[in-house]
Amino acid sequence: MDTLIWLRWLAIFGQTAAIVVAHYGVGLQFPVAACFVCVGASIVVNAGLRLRFPISHRLNDSGAIAILAYDVVQLAALLALSGGLANPFSFLFLAPIMTAAVALPLRRTLILLAFVLALATALQFWSATLRWGDGTAFEPPRLYVCGMWISIAISGAFIAIYGSRIAEEARQLTSALTATELTLARQQHLSQLDGIAAAAAHELGTPLATVALVVHDLAGQPQLAAQWAEDLKLAEQQLARCRTILGKLSSPEVIAGASLEETTLAELIEEIVTPHRLLDVEIEVECQGTPPEPVCRRNAGVIYGLHNLIENAVGFAEQRVQVRASWTAAEVRVVIADDGPGFPLQVLGKLGEPYISTRGAAGRRREDEVAGGLGLGLFIANALLERSGAVLKIANVRPPGAGAVATIVWPIDRFEQGRLPLHQALES
């Protein structure tokens, strides 16, 4: 509402200036008083809307189209008093159409366009004659007026369709970016929970051992053992259960000997691949390069991005997925290839856009699996990997082979960026 009110104030200022300059500056003759009445009506409407609604009020589609329809009617009234479509300001009919195109669904915009064309058609038959200062009528050829109508119709249709398409793509892109942020936040939260669980297991190990020792000593005293035998036995059982649970959370040897914040490239790949080994697709992992092997700080975006690409490869593969990780002194490269059908050529060039869908029946591993889309998933994966400094390229395997290949490349300094010195890593 606030945006439309400010736009109308701008229109009121422009209309007032046009009336004053045209009549008092150029000397054109037309019903000035009636024109100012039309402008005054917009002032009253604007003041009423400002008093009726708060600045933060958001209009629904029906309310917005009603306000824009009023703007069209007010402009048509001004044009009817000042020459109709012969008035060059008749092209201002396109302004409400543009506003509707970027803010409303296409169907609503086309309804407003039809309303504009109806009023423009009416202006060809019912409009006051615009006169020069000496009283001579300004009457352009009929063909010129028809040309103005056609120009408004074509321009309005182009603006409506093109503006709606661009606005829709912008909304989808914004939604995809929001989904990317939410995915990254969720992945970071899960990574933090992993670290918290491991740290808790490590920290609780010592006091739990102390409690177990005290319970064992109490059970060794004959008088207490006779009186509290069942309770002491229950306590020992529950302590053993706590140890088992903590053992599942983390291994003390791993915590003491390595940083929870850092991982090697091979460990990172294996961590992501392991959950998919339970499926009926064979996954081959190959890691090789010039020593030493690169080590990176655990990055939620990298983990999610690689997981998404491997998950897609497994989903489309017929029998096998290959994950090849390699490194040199300059770069780190991960190649994920499957032996599936590959991507259709009409889709391959659009991969990474958030509003395409490519997974169909051919890409399902089971008959009862629900088809899904790759657009948003690959968009999020690409966005998160790019944030880490990587470049993602997706292509089909060259004939006579079959399948798709995803290649992710990091400069070595970006892959290892954010690593902690060993003593800080152990403290964290």
C-alpha cells in the first residue's frame, strides 16, 4: 500500500505540472478546472488510504488490482478532457500495467490490460477536442489515433508477459536462495550437534567412571551390599548402559588424537558416501594425489553440496557410481560419475536453475519411488559449493559411454582455508 500511495503522489505531481505547463506555458485550450478536479480526486483517495491503512499494510491481489484500476480510470478521465489518444500522455496507460506485471499474477495483469484497452477504445469515440491557443482544433489523422491504440495494445501485452515472466523468475530465485540459506543453517546446526555430542561424550566419561568406581566400592562392603543389593545392582546396570550410549556417540581415542573440526579429503568423501552403500548401487571411491593429502575444516556447505551430488548420481545410476578425488599442489578435484541415462540435452544447459525438474520414471530406482525435481537441489548444491570457492560443472559422458559427470574443483588454498592450528583444534 505504501508503495502505491507514493507512486500516486508522484503521478499527482506530474499531472499537475503537465496541466499547468500545457495550459499556461504552451497555451493549449482544454477544461482546466475539470482536469484539476480529477487530480483532486486522486489527492482525496491518497489521503484516505493513508489515514485508513498503516504504512506496513500489504494488499492482497484483489485490493491491488482495484487501486490500479482506479489509476487507469483517473488517467482515462484526464485524457478524455484533453484530446483522448491524440494526447501523447496516453502512453502512461502502460505504467499501471508494468506495476501489475511485477507484483501480481499474470492472469490479473491481463485483466487490467483488457480494462486499459477497453478505456482506450472508448477514448477514440468520446473525448474532448484539444485546441491550440488561437482556437484551432488539434485533430491528427484517424490512422494516427488507431496507431496509438495499437501501440498501447502491443506495448501493454509485451510488458505484461515479459514483466510477469521476469518477476516470477526473480521470485523463484529469491525462494531458492532462501532455501539455500535455510539448508546451510540446518546443515551447520547438525554439524554443531555432532560436535556437541562428541564433546559431551568425552566430558562425561570421567565423572561417569568416578560414579562407577564409588558404586563398585559400595557393593564390596558386606553390610551395604546386603541391605542395598538390588539398588546397587541396578545402578551398575544403568552405568554400563550410559557407557554404551557414550561409546556410540564418540570414541575417546579419536577425540584425543584428532580434531573434530578438521578432516582429510578421503575421510570427507567416505563420510558422505557411507550412507549410500546400503543401496543396490555399487559405489567406487578412488583418492590419489601428490602427498601430503589436503585437510580442510569441516564445512557444512561442502558436505551438503557433495552429498546432494552423490545422492543424485546414486538415484540415476543403473549399477555403479564412481567418486574420484585427486589433488595437486594447485587444486583439489572431485569427479562424480554414474552409468545412468544422463541428462536430456534440452535440460543439460539449464541445470542449476531453481525451477526445472528432470527426475522422472527413468530416474527412479524403484517402481514405487515418487518422482522429484533436480532444479532446486542442484541450485542449492552449486550455491553452497561456490561459497566454498569451488567451481561445479555438470556434463554427460561422451558416447559410446552413458551417464552424467559432475566435476568440482577447488583451488588448494580455498579448500584448506579456515584450518585451525593443531593446538587450537584440540582445544575446540
